[in-house]
Amino acid sequence: MRSKKIVLLALVLVAIAVLAAGLTGCSIFTTSTSSTSSSTSSSTTTTQSTGTTVSTDAGAAVYRSNEARTGVYSGSGPTTQPSVSSFFTLKDASKPISWSCPALFKGVMYFGAGDNNFYAVDVASGQGKPGVFGVKRTFWSSPQVVDGVVYVTCDDANIYAFDVSAFESQNPKPKWTLKTGYGLVTSPVVVNGILYAGSGDGNLYAVNASDGTVKWKVNAGHAVNSSAAVADGVVYFGGADKALHAVDAATGAEKWKYTTGAVIWATPAVADGVVYVGSYDDNLYAVDAQKGTLKWKFPTGDGIVSSAAVSGGVVYVGSRDNNLYAVDAQTGAQKWKVTTGDDVLCSPVVAGNLVYVGSLDSNVYAIDVTGEQVWKAPLPGKIWASLTVAGGVVYVGGLDGHLYALK
């Protein structure tokens, strides 16, 4: 019970910091364009790591593995009880690696943290690059790397773009910076040269990835705290208005809006013409991607912060009722559930025949797609952040200020 109260308090604090501007916004969904330029088994032993296998998996460079946010990685992760290494430690280890899921590009891992720094870490050596970018607010966002440019948002209200080479020297400078109206907790997604990211100011921004100029923005009336998914020319996102939105990726024109019973923190996943998203009203929703009509909803026992993974006709999602659920993608019928020792805020990922997920009980779980637990690995700290799978390794940030590698 005490753990649940702590988690609820953490969510409330984030909500206060990021949603305040959105909650006072207008309730009319509007679109505006701009050309304004931006300013620049449980017996695992934990050890210190000196590096690990470098992966070339393209999916590791983007949050949830792809722009549709399905959470399915190529290759596989560890299939037997892994060793757990403290791969990297923050400059201020008293701060957490909050929600930021590391992005891997050409042997370098990029991620932000609760110590207000953005890091680049060499995977082969486990050593941080010389350049660490520091600000005065938290990096909740998971970055994306496209064509040698790292994109990330921050609770300081900015969207940043860096050339990867910037981290080879001290005091890395952004390629460009775009100031929005309030803090951002969402992870950017870049498709066809356009970056999409939601802000606490109530807007979803479409930004030219090359120079940071705003192509268009749409106002949802309340803070946008759900990262966007993009599929078939449509952008899907949720927010504090309790709604799942669909807008045209080229123009920002509204296609439809489906309202749930509570705020949407989770990132939508789009697969086979259906959008899957959890709401803090305890339900997982399946909504027709073209029409915006409800196909089914699946009730859990508590609020959903976890983003769904979709693979092989099954939707996997965690809940604050301590469970990881597997749900039939077509019917919404439960296939199985696995109960952990605490809230599952972490978003599950699929690699090979295994589903990987972390829990606030401080364990990472590997579950066969049939629902059988293959292994669980205890970590020293609680797990909130999502996982990255690359080169047979699972990477995850802990609330104890460490980045871990499970292999």
C-alpha cells in the first residue's frame, strides 16, 4: 500500500508540473501553422560492467522500436537467467532515470535522466562520452536518433536536436532548440523529416526536423502527455483531456477524437488498422484507426500508465494492479496475466518469443508469449522506465540512478 501511495504521489507531482498549463487551456481543438524559426530466476548477481555487445538493430534508435510504437524489437533478448550489470551511473546517482528509455545508434546509447542531464554512453566500454548536456529540469523523454541527429524533449519546455558528434566534446551545443509553452514529458517521433511531440501547453507540434521550424501545431485544450504514434499518414496521441486524438500528419487537421474516462499517459500503439491505448480509467482500449470507433475495451484493476505492445495478434499491457496482461487483439478477451509484486508502470516489449517488462517490485520479467514466466531478474532499484532490447541485451534505467544491462 505504501508503494502505491508513493507512485500515486509521483504521478501527481508530474501532473502538477506538466499539466498545469494544459488544464487551464481552452477546450476547442484548433490548428495553427507557423514558420517562426526556433532559437538555437531471482538469484541474479548485480555487477559493474565494462561494456557489452554492440547492436545494429535499427529499432533500438526509436522509442517503442518503431514509429507506430508497437514495442516489437528485431532479434531476441536473453532467453535464460541473465547476469545484471550496472552499466552506467548518473553524475548524481541520487536521482532517477525516470521514464527515459535509451536509444542506441552506432554503438552509442543516448538517454536523459532525473539529474537534469542528457547522456551519450559508449556501449562497448560503458564509458560516458565527454559531452553531457545539462539543463535545470528533468529529461522524462525517450530520444530518437535519425540520420545522425538525436532528438529529445525536456521538462524545461524545449525540444532539442543534437548532431551525434556534439557529444564528443565538452559542453555539447544543440543543432537547434524549439521553445514550447510548457514542460514536455512526451517522446518525439520523426517521420518523413517531420518531428511530432506533445507539450504541457496543450499543443501537439509538427516540426521540421532539419531546422526546428514549426510546420503546424494543434491545440487539444489540455496538456498532451502521451507520446505520439504515426501510421499511414495519421498521428495518434492522448492527453489530459481524457481523449485519444487522430490528426492528419501533413496538415494537423482533426480526423477524429475518442474520449475515455480519465487522463491518457500511455503511448498509443497502431497495428493492423487498430489503435491500442490504456487510460488511467483502468481500461485498455482498441479503437478503429480510420473511423475512431470503439472495437472493444478491456478492464484491469487499476490505472494504466504502461504503453501496450502488439505482436502476433496479441496486445500486452501492464497495470497498476500489479499485472501484465495478454489480450486478444481482435476480441479483447484475456489470454493470460502474470502477477508481479507491485505496479507495472513499465511498458512491455516483445523480442522473439518473449515479453520483457519491469515492475516497481524491482524485478525485470521475461514471459513466454504463452504466459509462462521464463525468468525474473532483481535489480537494486524500482523500475519505471521502459526497456530497450538490442544485441541480445535488455537495457533499463532504474529509479536508483543506474542504467542496467541484462544479458
